[in-house]
Amino acid sequence: MPQSTRLFPALLPNQPCHPHVVAYYFKQWQGFHMPFHRHDATEIMYTIHGFCEIEIQLSTTKTERVRLKKGEFILLNANIAHRLIVEDDEPCRMLNVEFRFTPQQGVMPSLQQLAAEEKQLNSLLEVQTAYLVLRDPDEVYHVMKSLVLELDKPADKSESMIQLLFAQLLIRIARLRRESASSSLAQSEWYVKISMDYMHQNYDREIQVKEIAGAVNLHPGYLQRIFKAVTGQTLMAYLTEIRMDKAQMLLLETDIPIADISDYIGVGSRQYFHMLFKAHTQLTPTDYRKSMNTHKHMYPEGS
């Protein structure tokens, strides 16, 4: 999980303030590996189409990668080193908005005044995290798009409209965060189910934790933690269990040579397969097939 760091460190302490947009742009990316960089503005990176990865440097020894797909966005802390990665075969279109905070001006309520009225917004401003990733049901994107269109007006843009749209944007993000937190257990169980389905469909070939995590768009370490919490076993232990169950079925119900079984269940080494199988059943594959065939002859089906 991200280091304990305030999501909005640039929020002016004890001073009423407004958010101020310093940069915004639509951009189509393809085959792009951005160098690590940091800036003193909080950033929202929204995925409109395609896929991308954001690599975040949490310390000199620890980085995390977040994979974003259409409709997902990351709210990234100011002064956190990060980079964007987009592969050649997975182009990505994004909308980015970077903002700081400036002292309150005019009659529009300050961010602190809004937070005093909106509990979810107050909670968002106090959260301790380096970044926040959320899935959007299109509400955040429409507000972001309206905001940048207002910012782009050459002559008649309204500062009041900009502040209203930004307040709406932050409140919607705060509500999404609350909804995501309230359904975190169900979400974890969903990720576990999709991971299980992926392993059941791909057990016949060599797969790694990072590939399973990619199928559910999660960081491998995070998926490992929630999978263990929900099932009580690791991803690889569950995958091995699937493979050994399939091996038992193939030994019992088919005439596939024992020497070939390992290829059918994605275990490349025959010696390693024999070791795993004996640990799982207390029998070698040969002894298992013999004992099961003897049992079937003694007690044929229907007898």
C-alpha cells in the first residue's frame, strides 16, 4: 500500500484557499515510457480509452505500478516521483489536470468551507496516502471535461464557473472514494473470483503472479495480500491445487502417458511434477494410476 503521506500536502495550512489549475490536456499515448519526474502540483490522470501503467516511486527502494483501464483514474500526490508507461500494442487516451492551492479570493466558498459542509470531502482532504485509484461511472469524467472546456474559453471564461466545477469534481471524487471503501470487502472478493477464473482457464501453461495481477488490473503485491486474506492460501498454492486436481483426473480418466501429464497442466519439469503430485496425494503418479485402476476394476460403476 502507499506510504503514509497526505494526499493534499499543498493545501494551505490554516488559510482559506481555492484550487488553481496549472496544467491540463488531452493526450493520445502509444509506445511511450516517460522518465521519472515530480512536480509540486496534485495531478488527476484519467483514462478515456485503452490501458496504461503509472509507476510510483514511494521511496528510494520501493516503487509500485498501477494499471489503469478505460474509466479509471489516479489522483496523485504532489512531489511524488512517477512516470507513465504505455505499450505499443495498447494505446491510451488520457485527460490530465494538475492543480495547486491559492489563497481564497472573491465570494466563492473556500475549500475548507466546503469541507465543513461535506463530510466526504473533509475525509478526502485528510486522507493519508501517496495516491488514490478509483473507477468512475462517468461522473468524474464529465465534470473534468466541463472544467477544461471552461478553462479553454479564450475571453469569456468564468472564474466562478471554474471554482464551481472544481468543487463538484472534488466532491464527486470524495463520494466515489466513500463508495469504494464501503464495498471494499465485496471488491476484494470480486478480484479473488476473477483471479481464480483466470487460473482455471490458464493452468495448462506457465503463468506468474504478475500475469494474474495484470488480468485484474492490480499490483501483484496487493493482489497477493487480498487473495491470502480471502482464501487463506497464496495464488501459487491455489494454482498448484488446480494443477494437481487436473493431473488426478487425467491419470484416472485418460490413457495419456504419465510422462506427458506435466505438459497438460503447465508444469514444465517432469521431476518437479512428480514431487508436487506426491506432496499433494502421498502417491507417485504411477502408483496413483495403478491404485485407482485397481479400485475401478474391483468396484465398477453401477455395481
